[in-house]
Amino acid sequence: MRWSRYYIPTLKEAPADAEVVSHRLLVRAGMIRRLTAGIYAYLPMGLRALSKVEAVVREEMNRAGAAELLLPAVQPADLWKESGRWTQYGRELLRFKDRHESDCCLGPTHEEVITGLLRGELRSYRQLPLILYQIQTKFRDEIRPRFGLMRGREFIMKDAYSFDKDDAGASASYAAMFDAYTRIFRRLGLRFRAVEADSGAIGGNFSHEFMIPAGTGEDVIAACASCDYAANNERAETARPPHREEREPPPMRETATPGVKTVADLAEFLHIPPSGIVKTLVLEADGKPVAVLVRGDHEVNEIKVKKLLGADVVRQASPEQVEAWCGAPAGFVGPVGLDAPVLADHALWEREGWVCGARAQDRHLVDVSLARDAGIRDFADLRAAGPGAACPRCGGRLEFIRGIEAGHVFKLGLKYSKAMNAVFLDKNGREQHLVMGCYGIGVSRVVAACIEQNHDARGICFPPPMAPFAVHLVLLDRQSREAAAQAEKIYAELCAGGYEVLFDDRNERAGVKLNDADLIGLPAQIIVGAKSLGRGAVEAKDRRNDRREDLSLAGFAEEFGIFWESVRKGWGLTGSAV
Ligand code: ATP
Ligand code: MG
């Protein structure tokens, strides 16, 4: 491709709203342009990078036996009412009415559509297992679209759905998709980690996220330094304390704590560590109150609470709800005498003799025994894992690293097939519900994540599998007839050799061209200038590490082949691309 005939509007400055490096570089390298919040146009170079990801995804999905289809973006509300998600899904679901006043939405995901499609058509166990996938534009009206392609409102996803006759089959489909994802991210040249994620009401290890470690990631991964346990910190388990101290505290008493509102204030006021305090958080679970107790230095994990209760929606109660439900202002709520369900984190099982709110303004209780004074006997894992936490598998030290969620595999079980009555006939002729799984990859997010992981001060460093072109051929001295002729010759030779080449044939200054080449970050550069031609050579440059080498004009094709292999090797890629 000749730059002069192409469209690569590079920019010197990044847009003011670009907070992360991938967003800045995608815009500056002329790959994307913002249309409105969270909605981007993919320019030719951006589209090529995207297509590279799509191609690898397609190959690996096909290899795993999944079949591609394409589902509509506009979906009727009726299907979502059947699954119950018309009301459950928040405002990310963009709803609208068509001219007949029928409720519709733009698909944020396609469980309803695919279940609705197959329930009328899949009849027999003989048609199972079945895995279908698509690569398609999704719409989620994110509350805070940001970071360019990382969290858009309109974005491209590969979503797959598996259908099996029983749980063992669903596990096999899950494993096949897990393996396909591992191959996809490996082939794309990304560093990644599969981590345990929330498996909702289903339980077991049947949800994994594929995380790309990067400082700008919005997720935190808890990874054990000693074993291979890794989980999204939203879901990371905490270990139950090994022992309980059986010492009964003295009788509970009330103490005045004027104006003391936070755990930190209370700890300072009473001269105790925050870990001696019980924090009471009041939540609203499906409209009903629930109080959750954690140690003062810990944080409640609402996802764990939701899971324990089997609730659909769990959120913090408003100050008015706290007053109404607990008879005390926020900051002074405690479990003693509380007329609401109370859940306690298992760190509190370790001992007694706590400080907690007395359910009265400016009052706290001291020497509280949760068992004796509040009747609490059951404890569960309800807190977020944090620094200092031990690995729930081996007791080792957990490390917390930031990551970008690039993919998610999930065993759905009967959730949609039951709600939407999707059945098949088993070999005894009996009706059974389809056992389902769903599997997503954020195709457009993967491009951004790749750049977060692979860039330097000058621009993007594309790994070969995701690069829009393999080679950036830069003609420095356009005025020199010899240089121009050599560049043309090399261009033809590279194309004939099967390389994808971007040929910068513009009438621009050398500095502009070289800066643009580094900004765009194709893996190999060939620089054709009068100086090296004087030596009978052109300069080859490995963008990743700036390694430069002269390639002789006489032996160019062969020498470039060797150079290209060394570039690929530097990226950890050897052998054939597949
Ligand atoms: P997140 O937690 O980041 O909001 P999610 O868990 O809601 O993502 P899934 O429903 O699992 O996302 O969607 C599958 C994949 O789609 C994700 O793993 C991610 O790569 C991608 N994705 C989700 N939301 C967005 C978005 N707003 N912009 C770009 N990609 C997204
Ligand atoms: Mg997810």
C-alpha cells in the first residue's frame, strides 16, 4: 500500500480527553477518530489492526469446532422480558421504540437472541453439542465511556454460545473455548493471564477472565506468588482465619464518641487499631435491608454478598434508608439489637471483644462479643482481598496487579434455557433444557490493550500478528532518482515475497516520515536513503528494540527474510504463524 494513496491522518498532539496511552496513540497514529462519547470510527490502519485480531479469533474458533453466524444488532424487548433482563439490565441497555411503539434495544450481548433462535430449531440430542459465534458491533450505554477503544459504548465483540445436552458436555465445551482463548491471546503476541472470575449463582470454577496485565487496567488481579491461583480481585477468595481465640470479653458497655464518624476517627479517639473495630455496612439487596459486618481495616465485597444471598441487585443503602432500617445515622450503626438480617465476614470469627456502633448518635459499644451480644454464629467470606492477604489455595502471599479484561468465558448452565424454555429431546425422548455457556472477546479492546502493553516514548510497537502491515518502507530522498527507483524495486520485491508493506512514498521531509514510522509502529522498517545506497545497502530497523542492520541491495530478498525472522523471534514468535 502506498501512503500517498492511503488515509493515515497522523497528528502531533493527542486529544485533550485522552487519558491513557493507547487512546493517545490510536488517535495520533491516525487509526481512530471519535464521533461522540465512546463511539469511534476505525480509519483504514485501525481497521487493519482490528481485522488481524478478527482473523486469529476466527481461525481459532473454527479450529475449536465453532460455527460463525451473524445476529441482528436491534433486538425486540419481548425476548428480554422472557429472560427477565429487560428490568434487570441497568441503563447500559439502550432501549428505544420503533414506529409501531414496540420496545426494542441495541444488543449489548446476545444470549436472548441466540436462545430464542435455537429453541424452535434444535430438537434432538443428536444436534448437540453446538457452538455458534459471531463478530459483531455491540452497544452498551456505559456510564463512563473512556480510554478510547478500551471502554467504548459501541465496540466490537466476538461472542460465542455453546449448547450441550448435559453438564459434562457443557464442561467440555467450556474447556474447548478456554483452550481456544489461550491460543488466541498467545498467537496475538500478548502477555496475558487467565484468572478465576465470578461464576454467579452457578458456583464452581466455571468463569474465567483473560486479563492483559497493564498499569492502566481497570481491574485488579490477585495472583499468588507461590502457586498458580489468580482471580479477579472483585471475586478473589479470602482465607478463613486458622484459629479462634476462645476468650470471653468483659460485659459490653456503651461509650460516648462525639462527632466521630469514620473508622479512622474512631480508632484515633479510642487509641485502638482499626482492626479492633467492626464496621457495619447497610446494603439494599433486591429492595430489602441487609447489614454486613467486616473488620475496620477491611472492605465489603458487594459481589460476594450478592452471591451469598442469591440476589439480583445489591447496592449501598441511602442515608435515609439506613436511618429508617437501623434507627441510627450512618457511622453509628451496629449489629447489637439490629432488626435486619446481619452477615459477618469470617475474619471476625477469629476473636471477640470488638468496638462497634451503638445505633445512637455519638455512641459506640466496647467489648462486644458478636456471639453473646448480637447472636452471630455464622461467618462467610464477604470482604475484598487486599494487601497482606493470604492465598486461599496454598497460604502464599497474594500480589495485586492491574489488568485489562480482554476475554471472558462463562458457564451459564440452564439460566436462559429455563427462563426461555429452550429444550431438546434426549435419547429417551424426554424433554431436557439445553445446557449453555457464553464466551466473549473484546476485539476492539484487544487492540487498545495491545498498545498499552507495547509502546515506547515514540509510539506504538505492534507485535507482528496484530500489526496493520509487517513492513514500513520509508523513502527518504524522493528527489534522488536512484533512491526512488530502489525503493520501488524493494516495494515490488517485498510484495512479491508475500509481505504486507506500507510504502511511505510521500513528498515529506525525512524527519516527518521517520517520526510517523515510529509513531505507527509497524514491526520492521526499511529505510531507503542516499547515504546507505552509497554503501550499496538499505537500512533495516526493528521497531521494538531499535536494532539496525544494513541489508545489501544485491541480496535484499534473502537478507530481509532473515531479518524478518529475527524480528519475529524477538517477539517470541517462531515457526509458522499458526
Ligand atoms: P467490563 O467488566 O470491562 O465492563 P464486562 O465484564 O461487562 O466488561 P463482558 O460482558 O464479559 O464484559 O463482555 C465480553 C468482553 O467484551 C469483555 O471481556 C471485554 O473485553 C469486552 N467489553 C465489554 N465492555 C466493553 C466496552 N465497554 N468497550 C470495549 N470492550 C468491552
Ligand atoms: Mg466480563
